[in-house]
Amino acid sequence: MSEAPSSEAPSSEAPSSEVASAAVESGDDPGSENPLETEAEIAADYLEELLDIADLDGDIDTFIEGDRAHVSIVSESQVLVGSNGEILDALQELTRLAVMTETGDRSRLMLDIAGYRDRRRAELLTLAADAIAEVKSSSDRVPLPPMNPFERKIVHDAVAAAGLTSESEGQEPRRHVVVLPA
């Protein structure tokens, strides 16, 4: 009669699946990546496929800034930006959903196409500076045009840096910033 193999693992070592699972849970896996880098890679792959399907040219750059992954489509074409960045905003949400589907985690990824967000940031800082100057000279509230949350954040930050306060008023899509006197 032959002896049956032991089903018990030697006590000095855990089964390899338990070791791998413990390493992943503790973050000690040397092959694990920064979750933001993973987000950026998933987003870049998704957008690369989108560009191929749409037969559009563009290079994709990724970087991490603070607690957010950034992906940029470098292109001369504005077709994926749309009027007032509306297509860009929609693509950003679709890309975030693609990342969330892959990772299971909510994404705060920022997408830029053809430098639109950088140009828009400069415009908003100029708009904020003008509103700040008007509030300081007149002591009146200054309402600004409707903006999306990304744009309102830029204005709120500029107003706070100038030592004034601001608040958002209204309902989407007409939500806007009001710069308040000191």
C-alpha cells in the first residue's frame, strides 16, 4: 500500500497564494505600482484605442501631480475639445469610468486635449484678477459667468490667494462664482 501525500503544508512556510495575497494587502509587493500610475496607464490605453477607432492623430502623455493622474492628448486638432470643452469633459468622464471599471476605485483623473485646460486656466486667472480688482475698487459683489466645477475651483483658489472670499451660486449648468468684498 502506498502512502497518501500529506495535505498539510510545512509549518515553516505559508502556501504561495497566501504569501502573495498578504504582500498585496500590505503593499509590500515589490512589483506593485503606484495606483495613480496604474490609473494613468489604463486611461492612456483607453484613449489610444479611442483615437485609433476615430482615426485621429495625437500623442498621449501621462504624469502624476499631487494626488491626481493627468493624461494629455497632444494634438493640433480641437475636434475632441468641442465647444467650451464640452466634448473634453465628456471624454474625461468616460475615461474615468473606464479606469473605475478596470480598478474598482473612483478616479479623479484629469484629461487635457490640445492644451485646452492650460489655456482655459490662464483665461480664468485673468477673469478672476479682473473680478478681484473690481471688488476691491467698488466693494460690490461680482458674479462671474457659469463654469464647470474644475473652472470654479481655479477661480476660488485665485480669489482666496488675493485675500478675498468667493462662493458658488445657482444650479448646474448655470452654477457660477460670486466674488465677495472683504
